[in-house]
Amino acid sequence: MYLFLKQTPAGVVVSVKVKLKSSQAGIGKFKPVDRELNWGVHSAPVDNQANAELSKTVAKFFSVPLSSVTIIQGFKSRSKSILLSNCSLETIISVLNRSV
């Protein structure tokens, strides 16, 4: 079981720690026991650019529509909670297992 994932009635909540101005955008190395998933973005935290890039790269990685990705906590923090609406925990785990 991945500690950074939580199933809710609305979907799956992913706990993410954002690395700003990263050379590589996207998911970083992770272990199931990590409390947060490391995620790099090229953007700086200016005018919501980093949050927008994070949402786009999360949607692309998990193959969900951008409208299904919502930052529900940590808008101005590096640690964020992201809701993937209408997604099952099994689907998200399957995508993560394929990326390892």
C-alpha cells in the first residue's frame, strides 16, 4: 500500500512534494512507504505557474483529464494534496507500478 495515496468518495488523494525549477518535470523516485510523492516542475512559483504545470503533468502521467485534477491543499506550499476525481485507487496504483 502506498502511504501517499488515499481513497475518498470523490476519488483518490495524492500527497505530493513539489520540486520547483526542476530540470526534469514529472514524477521522481519513490517507495511505497514514502509519505509524499516527489514531483518536479520546470516553473517557478510565480502567478500560479508551478501549480498549473503540476496539474498538467499529473493529469498526463495518470492519463486523466485535466478537469479531474484539483489541488485541494497546499496552494502556496511545496507539500500539496491533489484530488484525482472519479479515479479508483487500483487504477492509480497500476499506473505507479508500471512506472517503476
